[in-house]
Amino acid sequence: MAGRAPFRVAVVARAVMPLHGVGGLERSVHDLVRHLAARGVDVTLICPPAGNVRRQAVDPFSSPHIALQHVRYATFPGANRRGTTILDRSTAYPLFGWRAGRLARDLVRAGRVDLVHGFGASVLGYALERRRAGAPLVFNPQGLEEFGATAETQPMGKRVGYWPLRRAVRACSRRADAIIATDTALEPVVFRHLRPAAGQMRTIPNGIDLDIVDRLAGPDGRSRQTAERDDGSAHPLGSETRKGLRFKAVKETGYRKQLGGGHHTLSASAVNPGLEHLGHDCPSMTASSARRAV
């Protein structure tokens, strides 16, 4: 990017680690923002204010390439308790997405953003005005729990309860310039639920966060960690294998998402107005490291 102004991306999400705890979405957003900034991309992260989380010794968003703008996630009293998830997701979430998406729209109109990257219904307000706003919309539908995820059928209660959220997510997907499937195995799932147009779905495979892999290596440079492929074979990870894994992470999608039971999201890609990939060392958006060797 030398000699050019930085590419500018607005990332819109309802949660991010560590501001809102730890989860699959939270990790994915955190690592996307972190790796984009490391590549010199100017990122505006639009998300709710921080929840009740422990203070971090190091601010993960201290990069000069990262700016945070908060939109309140307004929900009903008692939300997040057992049995309230569907009601919250189908009421408060689309409302948040309408407001957060309109903030992204305003940034685009002000000439401060070149591309909007939205997670789920959080980008609804921008999607509804995508054609007038101008900047491309990249849409990551994330887990698609409101559709039943990978299940062929969904219980009637959830089908009824999630109906408003499904409408919001489909409204976003219909207007997106690109819909991300995070694994080839998920392509039929995304297609079944969202019905993307020809060429609209882009598969950005799961990969391995090389920074996390390096931190798992022992002091002698050798790793006590292994990556497990779907065929059961193990591959040691660490600094000495980093070069090979840089390519294996992209070309081989058989690595399982395991690290002591936790998932680690990867990185770092966005799409420019010509829909060319920018990224970390590989064009992965979500990913995981590997499981501990016994």
C-alpha cells in the first residue's frame, strides 16, 4: 500500500472479543479487525459498548489503524437469561442492525469507508440502502443458527420464533455484493438458507492463525501441538513448520477446529471495490488452530 491511501473497511458486528466475552463470533470479529489493521487497512469497528468484562492488560484495539464506534444494543429486561435467546435475537438484534448499518451508511456517504463488512443481521441498515450508499457490502452470515445451521429441519417453535431474524438476514444477503461461506462443506448450507445469486457466494476457507501457532511453540522452537486432519493424521505445529503451514492452511480444509476445546478465528481479509482479496498471509476469514497433542 506504499504510496497509496490505506484501504478503509467498516466492520459491523453485534459482539467482539474481549468487549463482549468469548465466543465464535466474538473471536472471528476480533481477529478479522486485528489482522486487517496489521496489514495497514484502516478499520472502523461498529459494535455495542463493552459489556461486563475483565480489563485487559493490553488493549487489543490500540492500533492507529483501528477506530471504534459504538451503537447501543437495546433489549428487554432479563434478556440473555435461559429461554430468552430467540426473543432477543428476533427483536433487539434486527433493531441494532438497522441502527449500526445506518451508521456504516453515514460513514460511506462521508467518504470515510471504502467497503462494509457485516456479520449477520448487524448490517441490516446498510444493506437496505446498499444501492444508494455506493460501497460494496461483504456479508458473513456466521453460524446461521436462526435457520437451523446445518440441520435439515428446525423445530416449529424455533421456526416461528426466529422468523423476523431470518427475514433480516435474508434482506442482508440479497443486497450483498459477496456472501462468505467459511468452508467448502458449508457451501450447500449457505445456498440452502440464503439462495445466493450466481457468483455471489465466495468461499474463504478456514485456516490457521499463524500468530497463535507461533505462541504455542516451546522455547526450543519445537511445538508440543499438532494439527489433526480429518483422516486422523497429525501434523506438528510451530515456528519450524510455519512456512509450510502458511500454504497448507489455505489449500487444505481438513484441519479440525480444536485447541483444548476452544475455537480460534483467523484473520484477515477484506474485499476491495473490485472484489480482490486482501488478507494476512492467506485469504482466510475464520479459522482455528489445532488440538493439543496427548
